[in-house]
Amino acid sequence: MLKEFKEFAMRGNVLDLAVGVIIGAAFGKIVSSLVDDILMPPLGKLVGGNMKNFSDLFINLSGTHYDSLAAAKAAGAATVNYGNFINNIITFLIVAFAIFLVVRAVNRFMPKPPPPPATTRDCPQCAMPIPVAAKKCGHCTSAV
């Protein structure tokens, strides 16, 4: 059983998948940092004045006022963190766009499959399609 597992784990597809997952996790952290640290502070300043990040947006369900999400969480208040949701949507869109660009670039360099072999040809007399191996046209009965 150990031998079979070793053969399975050493297949090219499994190793490629493992490398892809590791690189994808690292790429996700980079994109999260891009969204949280680079894009959101200027957008938050533009939209909300003193707000540095959309993750600061929340709805307090407990009825008491808290100045920040961190203070509400520290007090154990129930909150709807819609700012975090906005950040996650923006992160997803950036990752999806980046993956789209990578797949598009890879598809340009992939060889195109050859066209399938022709199964019909046109009759020289009536121009109707006939099988390649035909000796007579089924439409006009001329010899081809």
C-alpha cells in the first residue's frame, strides 16, 4: 500500500496540483494585501473621510454605540461586517481577473489542434457534398 501511495503521490498531475495550490495561496495573500493595504485606504478616504479601510464598516446589532469594529468585537457585540464583505468581493474580482489574464496568455501559446480530416468533398459536376471515397455522385450520378 505504501508503494502504491508513493506512485500516486509522484505522478506529475499530483505534484503540479500541489505546486499550484501553494502558489495560489501565496498569490491570494499578495492580492489581499494589495486590496487591504494599497487600494482600500485611498478609496476609504475618498468615500468616507476618516475611514481608512472598508473593513471598518459594520452594522451594530446590539443597540449600543461602538467607535470601531475592533471595539465592538472586544465587547462581544453582534455585528454585520459588510465592509469585510466588500473587501472580499474586490479581492475575488482581482484574483479572477488575474487568472483570466494568465489563462488567456497560456491559450495564445498553446498549439491549436489540427482540423479533423475531411469526410466529404464536392462533386465536380453538381457541387453537392459527397463522401470522400465515393466513385459516383449520389445526386447527379456522374462518375467522380
